[in-house]
Amino acid sequence: MQIAVFSARPYDRRFLEEANQHEGAGQDFQFVYFDAALDVHTAALAQDCAAVCVFVNDRLDAPVLQALHALGVRAVLLRCAGFNNVDLASAHALGLFVARVPAYSPEAVAEHALALVMTLNRHTHRAYNRVREGNFMLNGLLGRTLHGKTVGIVGTGKIGLATARIFRGMGCTVLGHDPYPSPAFAGIGAMVELDELLSRSDIVSLHCPLTPDTQHLIDDVSLARMKSGAMLVNTSRGGLVDTHAVIRALKSRRLGHLAIDVYEQESALFFQDLSGEIIDDEAFQRLMTFPNVLVTGHQGFSTVEALQEISAITLGNLADFAAGRECGNRVAAG
């Protein structure tokens, strides 16, 4: 069985091949790797493949799914937890098998959220550059002690819980908000309504899926409810944040700091080298002009352990599809 892997990077090849030697042993799975993202123009690359393996910025709307189905593709394997880029109704109508990786090393993303907070708060990225130039002045590098601060966790799934535990261990007061709260959060912090979380938190960290209900969860209204000078952290999905609203809040000094590993229009930017190109995204370029903004290119998942787990679960999903078995990670149309 051939599987077309889109948005494939060297680490995808390494860990998928390693997993194939173990989880896929004896099943004759053959991966065909493409650097290109999946969209209506690249779908033809999946010719002769029974399945496609895709990532967060691959596009799987109705036209793409129909094109894949016409080529003989019968399965969509997501190397991620989110599935907002898949038209599930169309996939179901076409009889396509769609499976995801619902949880993988949640500590990887949680630790990256902490790294963003610590870097931005203590200005270590700026200090690094200064010291390399022989500048040991501390002016402009003043941070705040996190111990005793209040951290709001929006979304108390596995990643949110892992993030909450980290900040609780640092001596922070932890608040949580989730329409479907995890019972495990009770031993870490207090569940509150979103408005209360925003108004009380020194740091607000987003860990929820992107759905119609959470699209632009952080907008002008919610930013106005945040504690003045607070830090906003997003390591979940870019669409949770209205970028233009955030820019307005930064300009007005209402928002103290912004740390993001995801961006609403990231599909045109992330996972590629644009260092020699002119970036036309004016909102992104505007964000990069603020000294109190830190951006990383969707690397929260990028640890050896997380990639091993993602690949192993993906191979397991593929094996279920090939054997016609029930798959616990299959994504339902609803």
C-alpha cells in the first residue's frame, strides 16, 4: 500500500520510516514524500496511493477530497490532533476513513508554552543577542517573578493540564476555563468563567481546539476584559486569536506581551524558509515590529518523543484502515 505524505519535512521522513519498521513491519506500507502542501493543485500527486498523510496546514476541503477520492484515495491520516482543516461532512459522504493523533506528548507543547513565557518575560532572546555583541547592560531587560502570579489556562485537555501543572509547580495560582472541564484540573487550580479568568490572569495561555465556537475567541471584547499589561500565549491554533484585534491591543498598551507559536494565516509562512523573500502578510509584519511580541514557527510539537508518538499512532491508524478494523482515533462526521 502506498501512502502520499504531504508537507513532509526531514523529521517526518525520519520518524515515519522508523515507525514503519516497527508498527508497520510486514504490512508493506510504502510512504511517498512530498514537500508540497496538499491543496487542489497538488492532490494529483497522490495518484496510485490508497491514503494520504497530512499535517495542520494541508487543505482538505470538498474539492480536494473529491479529487483524492477520484484518484483512489480512501484514507486521510492526520499527523496532528486538530482536524479543522478537513471537511468532515464531505469526507463522510465520500466514505473516506479519517483518523487523527488525538494526544501526543502533551508535555512537549506545554513546555514550549513555558519557554515562550520565560523568554518573553525575562527577555532572554534580547539578552542573548546583546551579550554576543559584548553588551552586558541590563537596561530594558527587566522582567517579573512568576512565582505568585495568576495563570489562566483556556482549555483543560491533556495539554492544558500539563501546562497548568508546570505553572502550579512554579508557585503560580492557576485558573482554568473549559466548557467540558477535566476532573483532573480540580487538584491543580480553580475552574472559572472565561470573563473572570481574563480579568484575573497575569498570563492567559490558550490550549483549546479551533471550532466555530472558538474562532476569534480572543477579539477586541475579550482583550478589553483582560488584565491590563497581561501576557497572551497561544500554542494551540492561530484562528483562536483575531490578529488585528491583538495589534490594536498592543498599540494601545492594553496587552502587555504576546507569545505565539501559531498564527491565523500561517499556512503561507510556516514550515518553509522565506529568509530571502519579501513577506507580503502586513499583519504578520506589523506583529514583528513590537518588542514585546515573540513568535515561533509552530514548533511546540517538535521533540523527539512527540514525533515518535505521532508517527507510531499514525502507523497504528493506518494499520486499522488496512485491516478494516475499528479505529479509536477515527474522526466522525459530526
